[in-house]
Amino acid sequence: LDLSKIEEQSETSFFYDINGNPITEYFGYENRIWASIDEIPEKLQNAFIAIEDKRFRDHMGVDLRRIVGAVINNLTGKRLQGASTITQQLVKTLYLSPEQTYKRKIQEAYLSIQLEWEYSKDEILEAYLNTINLGEGNYGVKAAARDYFGKENLEELTLKECAVLAAVPKSPTRYNPRKNYNAEGENPTEERAQLVLKEMLESGFITEEEYDAARQETVNVNKEATRLQLYDMAHFVEYALYEVRDELIKIKGWNDDEDGRQKAEEYIYSNGLKIYTTVDPQIQKVVEETLYNWDQYPDTAKEEDAVINSGDTTLPQPQAAAVVIDYRTGQLKAVVGGRTPPTRKRELNRATAPVMVGSTIKPISVYGPALEQGKSPAT
């Protein structure tokens, strides 16, 4: 039983602006925002307990009554029924393969009993609710609530939304809330959420009035997944990402090559980092709007050079980029890398890309300093 596997799980990182406000999340394969048991409301805890493990608070990792019931059901040809407790599900996720063998089941039971000796019920439930696969790359209730319902605070979840989240683990693909609530026809997630509510009522977790109200509640699920959205202030965020990546390479002593850069990026998106930047959102927005909307860019010499097709994007010419620096502190306040808003992640950022600018730099690097020193245009 390696307890570090519970404590060292992948966590989503966040970028913040100069005011300490979050700009965006950043994650790899697992979108996970750890929530302490105090952050998880009882109605959400109870939704999972009711549908997954009614006697969670009473058993010592293995529910013998449930095992006997499952065996009888399976032998008599009734609905196939599992017997895994919440503790067993956590153990299986962290330590064991999904194979259905007696050996694995015995290991699962043994490790579950061990885990119950080491951890309190609240600690086990906290780990479970932050580990469970809730579909579309969301692991744990906080990331899922944010992605599906747009709710940062778990206390804001309605009883029906709690039931929807508890419906997903049985089959994250079949019970995908986004797919089922935004499509016509059959909605298996709704059907299972109704079952969750019924189990909560029968377990005494909710009243008849709460049950009736929740059954009628309409669920609204965000149509677009978080992972598909382009973060705000993308040029600045990605500049900051590369800066942090390069610093990590130095700190960790990794090679500054493709392998080292990949390791650094994996470290960023899986270690729950809080990355505070100097971007001023007001200045950034002004610079973006100026470059994107200005109507006095010079014409190109040839009309056919006015646009360049890059993949599925048409880029107007000439292009532009801008950086705003606070001369008193040296802090970057804004970075914009093109004339048009980025449409996908990691587009070319002309403010930071190592592109040869040729003679266009001479007015800044040669002529300007010469004139400041009293030279004439004829010099």
C-alpha cells in the first residue's frame, strides 16, 4: 500500500494576472483541481455514497452484505451487480489493473482493509472524489463541476447537478453529461441521475420535498469543453508558459532539448502550479483591440500580397506585433503577436518568435541612436 499514490496525483495548474485574478487553467490528460473534504458539500458526498456505497460509513473497506447480495443476484440470473465499495474503487484506480479475476479481487479487498486502517473515512472519500473519472478528461468533482456547469464553488451545485455528477462514474462515456444533455432523444445520464436521487431519498439523505423538486429541475450543461476553449490573452499566457518551462529546465538540471522541454511542460500541467504573471488585463485588451481593429495599416506593394493563406487561416499583410513594458519596473504589461486574434493554441507569436527581421530593425538599432547622438541623415 503506497500512500504517496493518493497524495501525488496530477493536478491542473493556473495562470494569474497582475491583480492575482485567474486567467486560465492548464492541464494535460487529466483535468484535476483538488478539493478538500470541507469544500465538498454533504449533498454531493451523499450523492456518490447513495449510488456507489450506501454503507460506506459503516464497513471497514469491504461490504460483506453487498458481496453476498451480488453473488445471489448473479447466480440467480438477476441484474448483474458489483460489490465494490468506494474504498475498493479507489484502490483499484490507484493500484490495480481493471482485469476481472479472483486474484485481483482478493488484492483489492486486502488493500482496501489496509487503507481503512491508515486513513479516516473523510480522507478516503476526499481522495475518491478527487480521483474518480467523470468523463472528457475531468478527474474529480471540482474540475467536472467547473467544466460541465461553469461552477467554481461546489456549494453552488444544485441537488440535481450533484446527482448528475454521481451518475457518471459507472460509465463515463455512456453517461457523459455534455453529450446527453445537449442532444435530442435518449438521455441515459438523466435516467441514472433520477436513480441517484431515488437512492438518496431511500438512504435518508434528502427529504421527499427535496426529491420532488430535484426530479423536476432542468439541467444545463456547457456545450463546449474547457479543454477545447482558447484561453484569454493567449499570446501573453503562452509567452509566460515558455518562460516558466525554460526556468524549470534550469532548476531541474534537464537538457534544453526536445525531451527536456517536454518534461518541463508535463511538470507544469500536472503539478498544480500557480503561475503569477505581470500582464495587466486592461492594457492587454487595449493593445489587442488596437492591433485587431486598426484600419490604417499600409497597403502592400502588390495587391496579391495583401493576404497569406496559412492552413485554414487567412492572414492580412503587413503583419504586426506589440509589447508594452513598464519602464519603471521592467514588467511586461501586454504581449500581442499578430494583427488577428489567435484561433487555436500555440499560433505564431510575432512578439516573441525568433524570426529574422532583417533591415527593418535598422531604424531602431542604427538610425535612431545615431540621430540621438547628433548625427545627420547624411552621415
